[in-house]
Amino acid sequence: MAKPAAKGGITVVRGGNATSPLGFVAGAVYAGIKAPGKDKLDLGILASDGPASVAAMFTRNVVRGDAVVMSQLHGRGGIARAIIVNAGVSNVANGPRGWADAQEMCELAAAKVRARTNEILVGSTGVIGKPLPMEKIRAGVPRIVLTQAGGYDFARAIMTTDTRPKTMAVRFDAGGHRYTMGAVAKGVGMIHPDMATMFCFVTTDAEVHGPYLRRAFRAAVNDSLNMISVDGDTSTSDMAVLLANGAAGGPQIGENTPEATAFEAALRHVCTAMAKMLARDGEGAEKLIEVRIEGAMSHAEARAAARTVTASPLVKTAVHGNDPNWGRLLMAVGRSHARIDLRRARVWLGTTMVYSGEPLAFDERAASAHLRKSDVLLRVDLAVGRASATAWGCDLTPEYVHINSDYTT
């Protein structure tokens, strides 16, 4: 069942996920990789019934897990059938064994979905420096039942410190055809993406030209999933993947086809929604922070300023404490090296303007009341140009320290 969304031409599928598009199946089991717990899952597969065009982006952290490197290699072929993911162990810094284990995971998934090994992508998330318990994975993969209804279980299986699964799907019309696009994501800590983000897997039953698919995905990710920050750390295992299998029929969508505009709008809608879900569920977070930078000299400077404000521990703690300390926003903007004209710049906390070329007298109670909300808007006009950017983050709470001070103990 679908309901109208805010943007025209796009409808949100109630309860939608990565298997909502035609031709996608998923499943998951508890293999014993994570500590036991009620209803836990830790090993899953998301698959297309047939070959799918693939676009993928990966972490630029120079310390990369073997799953990342393996998926980069396999993704270069332009076609993928499935993604196998485990949670609990990230398979990073494990020497030659790590590469062999990533390869075997692909082989196990390939046998499961009857595909070639190089058509499988692999993701591993969890603790760095521990080897994968391959005997448990070997026993777990045959127990995975792949169905169209398995998308929600897959979302649960890829979680680590997430408090809830993150899924969605939309339907969009393009050129007289109706298509569906779904998504699943995980990641609430070690989040400050650089050309990729945590795990985010997007699926669509549209047929899309490969080179165009990759360009459109990169543009959408750069303005959404690459604009969030929880704690300023970029993971060793981040990846974002888009699979397009063409199961809905219709003409191939490409750069200059009539369907491209609707496809890109749906893709940006999904990526932005997933980015906000990830930021909202940041480890220990109580509030979603949206930072809007306007009047920048260039898009690059607007992005840098927005991301720096979002990642600033001083901004994040001020929001957590409902403290209308607007000077921290200007500090963070300055640290980003984005150009700013302080004689004309303006700063808002919600709808309350607190600075306009000089400090303003403002209602501190009203500003503090805005910071108490679950959704907090911070806005800065740099007054030097016309470029803008938006980033998302969360407040920094004592619970974040608790989660990460005993993560492995």
C-alpha cells in the first residue's frame, strides 16, 4: 500500500524496504557471529532474481576492510546478483586470512543464488582486528531462506549498535511506466562519510544504463549520505550500493531519456531519507540536527561549512544541552575555511535570528525551546555568494561515551 509523499510524482510504500521492487529477495539468520540475544540476526543476503546493473561507492579511509576491497573489485564488472553481509566482525586488518574469508563469503553467496563469484558484493561490519568465524558463516548461509518478504530480516541482520532497522521504498512514474525503488541502511557510529557511507543498499526494478546509473548515484550520495556526521570518524567498512535489475520492464533509462528526471528525483528522495534516518539514530542521540549553509562562495565551501558545523563536538553538545550558544556555529564555519563576510553574515537557531553582522538581542527562551525539539534546525548565511548545502547530524550525549567506552568488553 502506498501513500502520497511530499514531492509530486513520488509515493512512499508503507512498510517498504529493499525487496519492495520487483525481482528482489532477501533473507537472514542468526549464525552466532554476534553475542546471543532474543530474535538476533547477523548474516543476510540481498539478491536480484536476474543480473542487475550496479553502482557502488566506498570508504576513502586508507585502512579498508577486505570486504570493501573485494566489493570494489567485483563492482567494476558493472553487474551484480547479490550482496552478502555479516554483522559483529568487520574483517579489517586480518592479514591474508581476511582476503580469503571475503572471497569465501562471495563463493558461498554465489552458490546460494546460482551466480558467478564476481557478481557478488560482500559487506562486513563490527569489531576491527578479529577474524571472521567462517565455520559459523559456512553453516549459516545454507539456512538463509530468500523471499520477497525477507527485506526486513535482512535490515535487522546488518545492524550493529543501531536501535532500529532502517528501510523504505517509493514508487515513481516515468515515461508511462511505474517503478519501485527500495533501500536499507545501517550505521549509527563511526559516521563521517567520505565518498561513501556506512552500509546503504538501494534497489530498483527500473532498467538503467550502467554509466548513467553510476553518475546519478554518485551525485545523489554526495548530497545526502555524504552529508551526515555522528562522531567525525570515517569507517573502514563503508559502502553504498545501487542495484537496478529492470524487472518492471520499460525502456532503459539513461542520461538524456525522458525518464531520467523522475528517476533522479526518486533516487535523491530515497538517499536523503536514508541519510536522515542514519543521523537520527546516531549512537546515544536524542535529536536530529539539520545544518543549512547559504550564501557561500561555492558549493564546495558550502558543503565544507555544513559538514564542519554538523561534526563539531561543541555544536553537538550545545544542542544536547539546549544552550543557544550561537558563537559555536561561527567558530565551526571558520574552521572549515569557507569564506564568510562577518559584516553581513546571519545566523539562526530555528526561526530565531541571533546574529546579523553583529550580535542581536533575541529571546533566549524561544531559542532554547527550539533546541529542545527532536528536530533542530541551524542556519548560517555566509553572505559572500549564492551556493548552499545541507548536512545532518545528531547531538552528543553521555550515552555515546558509554556505548563506545565498552564496545568490545
